[in-house]
Amino acid sequence: MSAIHRLVSPRSVAVIGASADPAKTAGRPVAYLRKHGFGGAIYPVNPKVDSIDGLRCYPDIASLPEVPDVGIVLLGAERAHLAVRELAARGAGAAIVLASGYTETGAQGARRQAELVEAAGSMRLLGPNTIGLVNLTENIPLSASGALEMDHFPTGSIGVVSQSGGILGALLSRAAARGIGLSKLVSTSNEVDLDLADFIDYLADDEATRVIALYVEAVRNPDAFRRAALKAAAAGKPVVAYKIGRSESGARAAVSHTGALAGADRMYDALFEQVGVIRAQTFADLLDMPAALATGRTLGGKRIAILTSTGGAGTLVSDSLGVAGFETPAPDEATAEKLRALQKGDHAALDRNPIDVTLAGLQPDLLRAAIRILLDSPSYDAIAVIVGSSALAMPDLMANAIGDCLPHSDKPVVAYVSPHAPGVAALLNRNGVPAFSAPEACTVAFDAMLRAKQARAGASPLADVSSPQPLPDLAQFGSGSLDEAAAKSLFARFGIPVVRETVVHDASQARDAAGQFGGNVVLKILSAQIAHKSDVGGVAVDVGPQDIEHRMARMAQEVGAATGTVPDRFLVQQMVRGGVEVILGMHRDALGTAILLGMGGVTAELIGDTTLRLLAPGRPLTRDDAMQMIGALKTAPLLTGYRGRPKADVDALADAIVAFSRMVVAMGERLEEAEINPVFVLPQGQGVVAADGVAVLSAR
């Protein structure tokens, strides 16, 4: 039996620091274990009390009659490590430390947390600063959450892992009120040992869990998270994550656009997408999405039938679905004919969608028949049933009428409860029909089903590691920010085509260089200290050879006025025409290293059309990865012949993306920043060319 299994499904629980007063936090764990029917042994530990709730109380851990599977430590941060050390010495499977006052409080707390880890040794730790865990499947509440005051909780197939203890209680109580069944709930909090990934991994194997819901503050171990999420995807268990902190500005790179365009939250989007995690956009979604996914039904397309007996509510659902890209087509003639046979008269609107069967709210048999007709219809992939005010008079009949249809088809069926009737919604949820009190939630549910299907098909096995990439001799580049010419020379070493150019120091050299290129040219200052040359007047395009001396003198004057330094080196570049400008960069943060692709040029940040792809350790992007990145851009049609434009060389762009990622992998931490902006993607068959670049090298 693994240590995590002993933690989640213990046969014996020691409660260290237990209080005889159930009103106190320290009195709750024993009270809740008794209240909710834990069938194993409970050992309260408190030297000042002989018994608690009829249970013998032990003076210390050494006095316990057996080695407990789990110890719930209710002591303060100053003494918790002492109990943890004793539990570890006895061979306990795990300790749950509820106390706060650790890393979340500063340096002193960090020292306490290190002391806690040392005391635990090889024993597993949940917390500290946790509210514990609740195994609803087996009636094992190892928690002090006040939400456990409730007498009964519906058991279901949704496992919850939260980095916030308070959120665990909030989800438990909300789910119970809505009739949504949960399986396991775990608060990981400070994650001094066990973290999100450990419990995703555990729940992926848990027979009682079908869907995993996560409340995420930060992924502390990205590689383990990837492995666990991919394991859940392989097991067919959708993972839904609500990640807070979206408003935090990302860590901006010092000299490139890429840091601003990526940002911490965008990195989470990339991580979740690549490992098949569905991101919830609101806290409400964190229950709505899993409730829909827990049915196990697959949405085969975007065509939704809306069955209603109240026109206004049907329109609300229809409008929400339409905004999200779902279709609500009218029934085909055969389906409409079957519906018309159910209800005669011109008061029924049966040839349009929403399908308004006026009497359905009063006649459960009519509702049942209409749902079955729509489930059989080839025109629809799913049904949203509007439950109107008439259901208040006979909620059981209505809930049963909808629930009875579920075995008839594997198509998804959800309900929007139009009146404020939480009891009706809870009844529907208990009957296996995801029920929502907001029309937008129906859309969220269908969207989650579509995304779960896509996630199963598209999750990338990021843990694969390829052979090490060869590293060319880079001694000439030194360290620090490279000037543009040096940066592009670096990129060329890894097979990225770069523009033809010449470094010049005076007007005579500039005139000679311009003459060699045989046409108008681009003139730039060359400086490792000024990355954004356009901002200070350091770039001039389409300069004729006859004008280059005058333009260089003016540029030197303008840049000197803007920066206080007169440039003494310039680049004369071949003028590139007829290409689409893209930006290609790299971004590092706590989650790892990502490759960024977007529409580029000086307006890259203004347009903000970018996509990110995280690199697995030691693994560059594949060509398929690169093509998917290109296709993910909203402005990708500009590369494929939008409105008569010539098709761009997308294949060459994909090759450049792969080459850039190989450079990033090969150089590792030596490469602090790298960006090419723009890469000109020339017409089909003519390749790509890097026209500007930034690179920062570490001395390491």
C-alpha cells in the first residue's frame, strides 16, 4: 500500500493535539470522523484529557496501541515538527499539518518549514497550512473544515485538489447544495511535500473518480504536473483547472518584446493546452464543467437542440450558445414531423430552434417523448432542456422525465432551470442531468465536453527527451547583450537564414555597401545597448544609395539627441520586400521555457496575436508542433493567401521555428533571451529571412 493510499484511505487515524471541545478547531477532526461514520480506529492524543467523545485519549504518540496510517497534527507551528518527528519514528504513513506560520509568513516561517521537512524524513506530509482532506467515497473526513458540519454529502465521481484550504470547504458546500457528487477533496496548501501532481497522479488511478478539478495558485513542480496530467488524459479522466492570478503582469524580459507578449498567465495557458487540462475561466466553471464531464458523455459536434416551454429562457440559452460558436439549427423535416405529432395546434413552435413545446412543462410524458425524438434526430449532437416554473409544482416528475431519457442515447443532455429553484436543480443533478441556474453555464458545459474530446486527442507527450543537440563554438560571442549583427550571426550558426548586411563605420563605407546590394537598402544603428532601435530614430528603410550619407548623418544626430550617445557603427542591409512579418522568440519562467510565435514588426505588442509552445526538457519542437503554432495564429490566413495575397513559404517558416527551438535547447541556460523580429516569410518557395534579432548570453 502506497503512502498516499494510506493517507487517503487510512485504517487508523491519530489526532495529535485533539480537544475535547468540538466547537474548537482542534476538536473538529475527531467529531467529524465520528459524525460521518469513519469505520477505522481513532486515536486522540492529548496528555491533559483522559477521553474524547467516548474514545480513550493517549498522552503521547509513543503510547498509541498501533502505528497509525495518518496523523492529523493540530499543534501550532512552534511544536508541530515535534509531533511529525514522533509520527515518522513510529512509521506512520503520513502527517497532515494544519498549522499556519510557515513560508507564507516570511523568513522565520521558512525556517520552521525546513524544520518540518527534516523532522518528517521519508514520511509523507500534507500541508502545512492545510485544512486537510475528505474522502467522501469511504466516509473519511480528515479535516477541520466547518463545511463538514453538514449531515450528508452526495457522493460522486469528481475529485478536487485545491491549493487553498478555504476553497476546499467552499467547493464541498456548494457541490452538496447543488446535488453534485464528489469523490475526494484534498487541500495541498504550502505543498512542502505532497503537491498537485501527486494527487492528480493518485486520482488518475482512483476507480471512484472520473473527473479531476483543480484550484491552482502556482504549479510548483511543472515536470511532475505534466506527467500527472498526461497520465490522467491517458486514463480518460478530464482535468479542469481554475488558475488564479490572471491579472498579474508577467515577468518582462529586459530587452525583447517576447517577455511582454508571453507573461506568466500565457505560460499557464500553454502548459494546460499541451497536457490536456481544460482551463476554467470563472470560479463557477470549476463546478459546472466537472458536473457536465462527470456524465461521461461525449459531444460529437456543435449542433444543439434547445427544448423549452418558455420562450424567453430558450432565447437566453440560444444567444449564449451562438456567441460561443455553437449552432442551433431548426429541426429537419422528419424530426419536425415527429414533434408535430406530439402536440397539435398552432401554439407550438416546432419548426424552429429553440423548439417551444408549450405544454411540455405541464405534461412529463410529452417532455419525455420530445427529448427522445431530439436524441434520435441526426440534426443534433446534444440537447439543452429548459425547466420552467411549472416544474416547481412537480419537480420529481419533471426530473424523472428527463432522467428516464438518458439510457436512450449517449448524447449529452443538460438542463437550464429558469426560475430560482435550487431544489429542482439539485434533484436533476442527483438524477444524472447536469443542471444550471444560468444560461451561460449550459454553454460552458458543452464547451467543456468539446474541449475534453480535443484534449484527449491533442495532449502532447512532453516528457519525451531527444538526443542532445550539438553546440557549435560560441566563444566569439562572449556574454551579455549582443548587437544585432552578432545576434543574427548566432542564429545563422543554427541554420536560420538571415538577411544580407554589412557593418559600416562611416559614410564612405555605407555608400560602398549600398552599391553592392544593387538597390535601396535599410540603414540601422548597431548597438548592443539599444535593442529597440526604432524608438530612438535608429532605423531607416528604403534608403537610396545616393541618399545614404545624408541619412546616416541625420540618424546619428537624432539618436544622439534621444540617447545622449552618438552611434559610431551602423548596419547596411538588403531591403526585403513582399514578405509577411512574424516574431519568433523564447521565454523562460518558473514553468519552463517556451517558444513564442506571432505576427511581428514594430506593432507586435500592439497586435498581440501570438501563440506559445512549452519545451520539454531536452526536446526541441517537432515540425508538427511548428505547423500547429502557425495554424493557431488568428492572422494565419495572411500566410496562406488571404484575399488574393500570394501564399507565403509556410514550410520554410516551420523549419525556422524548429531550428530556433533547437538553438534554445542546445544552448540551455547560456541563452538568457533570444528573439527574431521580424522574420520575413517570403512568397512560397522563396524561404524566410531574419531581418533583426536580439540575443542575451549568460556568462555561465
